[in-house]
Amino acid sequence: MQTMGWVQWVTWGTGVVVFAAVIGLVIRGVLRAAKRPPEQPSAAARVAREAQLSPELQAQLAALNQRKDHGDISEAEYERQRAALLAAR
């Protein structure tokens, strides 16, 4: 039985380090994506950009839109809350 030489140890160690780095980058990407506010549909995002709304207000509007899409609130309640958010800006 042969033992591994120093070249094989360096090759093996490099592979382990690269693998760990890739796994770390994937985990970091997942964690960063989880912190982002919900995405708005493209038309809503365009209107928000043109109105130069703050990122906080955009996130609130996106969350409100998701509640409407999931059926948590009615269309009329959505419009009322949306108008209140925009009026408070």
C-alpha cells in the first residue's frame, strides 16, 4: 500500500477548500435572497420607479399586493390601503 505524496495532499486540500468556498457562496446567496423584499410585478415596479418611491414604501406596496393576490384582502380593501400608503408618503 502506498501513501499519498505531498502533491496529492496539496491537490486534495485544494479541492476541499474550493468545494467549501462554493458551498459557502451558495449559502450566502440564499441568505441574502431571503432578506430581499417581495418582488413587484413589472408594471408596478415601473410605476414605482417613475414615481421615485422609497424602497420601504415599495416593499410595503409589494407586500400589500401579495396579500391581495393570495386572497387575504379584497380588491376594494387593497385599493383603500394602497391609497392610504401613497397618501402618507
